[in-house]
Amino acid sequence: MRTHYIAGNWKMNTNKADAVKLAQDLVKELKGKKNTYMIAPPFVYLDAVAQVVKGSNIILGAQDIAANDNGAHTGEVSADMLKDIGVQTIIIGHSERRHEIGESDMLINAKVLKSLSKGLDVVLCIGELLAEREAGKAEQVCAFQLDAGLSGVTKEQMSHVTIAYEPVWAIGTGKTATPADAESIHAFIRKHIAKLYDNKVAENTIIQYGGSMKAANAAELLAEKDIDGGLIGGAALKAETFVPICIL
């Protein structure tokens, strides 16, 4: 039985004091709640936030990871470093990494495999651009990104993988796919995972929605059969906007 998995991606926001205060508020407000929760602060505040969420029901996530082990890789942060401060989950392949930074599917796959090999969980982000949706290629794009991102991932490792469907045109724009539109792609993703693995893996895989989910639309989206949670951006930056989504 899948339970809702609500994740907050803080992106390049907050300062240290605000990050700690937000984490403290979330620990207090979400204590004893039934769903799965994760927050991913900026790298520079991970250690401070780790001290706050330690021992709570909130998973500490990172927004990216190096595909390499420790060594001469200036500016990169390795799996060993992240694990050392308590990170448990990595967001990989976010649309802003794909389209602003230019990360390739090959690099994204390398990061997925590195994370899993180091015992870290993964949230693999996939999703289409507006032009691709308008061209009727949303499913084709999602299938390609799944195939590439999950290449080499075993059936057993899939228990440590969450998929986040994020239509790129709905991220930070205020636009949201209708619940029916989002459910259609989520259902397609689940069927495609069944093709790659089997029905059991597909049924057990959490698929989050990641396109401007907020308190006003979360209940309707989460009511859909194949939408198992949310990867929240803007609404995750304040406890008063994030908690109402978390406790649905």
C-alpha cells in the first residue's frame, strides 16, 4: 500500500537562520503525522538542518550529487560527504538541472547509479517541456527519460527510487496540470515501469507530482489513483504553506 510522500525542494532559497527555523517548525508540526516527508535545503545549510531533523520523521534530502567519488572534482559534493552529515535521499534530474545546467540523461543516470550504490534513496525527476506537450510527445519524453534514468537499476534497487513527474511548463509558473491530465501521465509512468520491471515494482513505486502543487490544489491532485505525493517548490518555503499539504 503506497502512502503519500511529500517532499520540499527549497532550491536556492533561505539563509542559515531561516533554514534552521523552517526545519524546526516542520519537525514540530509534522511530529506523529502519517505520511512520508522529506526536505532538501541548499547544500550550505544541509549540516545545520541535519541537526534539527535528526531523530524526527523528516528525511533529509539533497538537491543534487556528484557522479564521482571523492577526488579532484572542484565544486562537486560526493555521496560519501552527503551521507557523512545525515543525507538520506537525493533529488536527481530536476528540470532546472536538465534545462538550466544542461545535465544529460547519461549524467543523470550516472548520478542515480552512484546514489543507489552508496545506499542513498533517489527521487528521479522526469517531465516534458510545453512544446513537447503541445506536440503530443509528453508520454514519449517521459518514457525516454525513464529508460535513460533507470538504465542499470535493478528490480531490487527500485524500492529505493521515487519518480517525480514535473511538467516543466508548470514549475514556478503558477500553472498546474489538471488532476485528470496529471493522472494520465502518472498512470502511463506506472505502466512503463511495469514494462521495464514488473507489475509488483510498478505498484510499489511512489510517483510524485511536481508542478506547482500547493494547498489549494493538493487534495484534488492527491485524490487521483496514481498520484502518490508531491515534490513541492515554492510552497515548501514556509511552514504555513507546506504543512497543509503534508497532512492531507
